[in-house]
Amino acid sequence: MGSGRPDLPQGPARGAAGEVLARDLADAVADQRHLVAVVINTVDDSLAHGREGDEPGWQLGDLGYLRSLLDLARSAGRAVLVTSDHGHVLERDGTYVRVSDAASARHRTGPGPAGEGEVELSGPRVVAPDNRIVALWDPSLRYRPSRAGYHGGAALAEVTIPLLAFLLPNVTDPPTGWAAVQGREPDWWTAAAPPPRRPRRRPRHRGPRRSRAGRLPSTPDPRCSTYRKHRLPSRRPRPSRKTWCRRWSIPNCSARSTA
């Protein structure tokens, strides 16, 4: 863990050509006599420049050099604390509120009272003139032009921050008061597997209908309506109209009655 005053490397954390991290930062992480604090400002920069709208995913590889920094901390045998100074809200077709005393897109410092969607915050922990601000709690409102997201207000997503602590897997003596957190994912976190699909039965091939006397000719007699429902392979010779009805014993046929 280390003890003493945190080391805050000044200057860029990214290294020069051929280096992922700056040499001063890598040396500070390797020296376990001090705490090392590193600020990765990827989220704030992305909200200001619109990256959140184009690439909404926030995986480990999307947060600047965080993966390389965690690899370096693991190699040095360090514990890692991940937190943030504030949260943010995203732009979702929000409403612009015109004010003259806006200190950010989500709070103002003027003497006016809180209005709709606002809340007044005051006290010694409010770092502002007269220890007082008026902040927006409604995430759909903003005081400044549209961007990908905003922070500085009083919405739940802005005032809630994470605090995650990670130890190496081989650590058997955690710090006093630390306890492993069990995974508590909600039921909807993992989608249920769909039920297995039954194999579709292939339809049986049905051949042409047969009459009791055999197959019927393929060319119908226009005077015989019963004949139109049957077919005969083209190999058989076509019977004459006078002998057809008599051969196939079709009753009530006009051709048979005139034969």
C-alpha cells in the first residue's frame, strides 16, 4: 500500500515515443513508499467533445491508458482504488433554461430563489461565494448550449460516485476493515437462455390425386366439369372426347349422352 503524502506527477501521464506511460509515473508506481494518485480525464473530455454520442461504450480499453496503468500496478504489487470526483448526465433532447448567472451547465450562483427543476444548496461544504448555489436536479434541463453530457448539478447521477478497491488475487492479509464484496447482480443482468427450438418436420411429399379407375387425362374436356380436377401424365395418348367419359365412367357427362 505505501504511506505518506500522495505523489501527484506533474505533466502528461503518457510516455514519449516507445513508452506507454511517462517515466516519472512508472517510477512512482514502482516505489511502494508513497501513494500515487493519477487522474484520467477521458470522460469529461468526451462529454465536452461529443465522443459519448458517437461511442457510448465505456470498456476498460476506452478509458485512456487505464489498462496500462492497472498492468503496471499489478506488476508492482499495489492495491488500486478507483473513484471519481463527480458523476454526469447525458444529453437526451434536454431543455435549455436561459439564466444570467450560470456558473456551469448545471448550476448557478446568483441570489435568485430556486425554480422548477432546481434546488438550493448551502452550507460550509458548498465551495462557492457565500457557500450557496442553485443546482438543477432535473437531468433534462441545462443552462448552456447542448453537448454530449454535463455535470455540476444535483441529479442522482451527478452526486453519486463509485468507490472500488482491488487487491491482487494472491493477497491473504487484506487491510483492516476490508472485506470481499460478493457479486450481487440483479435477475435481469444476465438474459435467460431461450428455450430450445423443436426441429421442424419436413412436409411429406404428396403426389397427384388418383381416381379409383386410374389417372385421368391432363387435357380436360370443356363439357365435363369433373374432369378438370384430375391430371394424367403426358406420356399417355390423349383420348377422344367421345370415348373419354365412357372409359373413365364419369356419370352425368354430356359427351357420354351424345356418344
